[in-house]
Amino acid sequence: MKALVLGGGAARGFAHIGIIKKLEEQKAEFDIITGNSMGGLIGAFLAMGKKSKDLEKILRDISWVSMISKPGRGYLQSGEALEKILEEHFGNKRIEQLKIPFACIACDIDTGEEVVLGKGKIKDAVRATISIPGVFKPHRLNDRFLVDGGIVNNLPILQAEKMGAKDILAINVRRPKNRKTEISEYLSSTKGPWEKLISHFGPSLFYDAIEKSYDILSNTLDEKQMRVKKGTRLTVIQVNLGDTKYRDFLKWEQIVKMGEDADLSSYSSATTEISTKAPFGNLAT
């Protein structure tokens, strides 16, 4: 059985749509789909039977200004506008009714446990997996408060394997953990204090530091997910999105195009040998 695994990455996750467009051209088909965060949202649409053109239309129809909702204690966004979109597209449909077996990942913010969402209402599962801690209000489900699964499992490869996959294509849109941060460039700059203040005024340094923390955490977790069983074919594609930030939602068209330009030469639906693309190397055991 073949599986498609879509990693989290907020706005960078729009690149998944470009990847999917290329896979459609190759007539690649998958028996299982798993994902986290933005990858979980896009994966749910795919499991429902949506195509890349459908996903682009959904993004095009969104009023991004309307996505801003009231902040609350402990979070920046209540997520009400987002929930309306999920209700519109998923209604009360259940994961068990999807055309392709699907699961996404969330985290119990109180216990730190990984929560696999493979049954129940699609809108609940997606709302949980995209609830970035501190940004969106945690989603209450079955007496648990759930947030983005990226803090425990950003690229759910082993979950796909548990669901029966023997041939896995995983798409990673996170930035590498060894990238140079804006704060380090700022601190090492030879500019005078006033020049530094002007050139770095605003929240940019703060957001970049937070994003880099997620990069380190997620990439470390992803490396553990690469340890599939002997005999499982695993291909991991690291999408090059340059300096695209996780909050660049208004640049979704550019990000989709970057996904279309990704190198998929290491993956072929016809081959059977284990093939894992850098930077992780072959970690099959």
C-alpha cells in the first residue's frame, strides 16, 4: 500500500498543492494519507477526493482579512472564521467516510501526548491539527484540549506505516534547523545602534526566533520518523522554499508555484527500492 505524508509548516504548507499537481500529472495514486497542521488540512481534502485545482479555488475564494478573529486569554486568534470554512467544506462528514484512509496528528496541550485523529468528524480533526499553540485557541475534543501536532510529530511517517503503508512518500516543508537566524545576523552586525534599530524595527526578530525554535524541534522529530521498518520504501522530499516564512499566507500563489518546481526525481510510483532524499539520508532499518 502506498501512502502520502504531508508535513506541517503553516503558509509554507501551500507548497503541498504544487507537489500534488505534479503527482497528478504522474498519475500517482495513494491508498493512505497522513498529515499534520497544514498538511493535515490539505490531506483531508485529498482524502475526500479533491484535486489540486479544487484546493487552489478554495484558497482563491478565502477572504484573508476575514480570517482575523478576536484574540483571547492565551491565544491570538479564536479560530471562529477558520471554523466557518471547515464547516462549509466538511460539514458533519466523518473521517470514516473518506475515500482514502486518513489520519492527522494533534497534541494534548495538558499532557503532552500525541493524539492520532483517524476517526470522528473531519472538521474536529482538522481544527485540532492546525491549532498552533498561542496563535489559535486550543480545540476541545473528547474532554481534551488539542493543539497542532507539530510539537510531537510534524511528519507522521510511522503513522502511515502503522496503517499498512509499505511505500511512503513524505513531503517536508519545514526550513532546516541549521539556517542562520535574523537575531544572529542582528547581533553580529557591525552597524551602529541607530542603524540596527531602524533596520530591525518591528516584530520580525521575535517571529523569526519563534520560527527557528519550531524548525529545530520539528526537524529533530522528523528524523525519528524516518526509522521505518526494513522492507518499507521511504522517499522524503525536502521542498526548497527559500526565505518563505510560516506567516506568508498572502503569498499562497507563489508558494504553490514553488511546490510545482520541487524536484520529485527521487520518487517514482513504479519503483520498489528504498530511496530517501537528502538531507536525512537512508534511515530505513
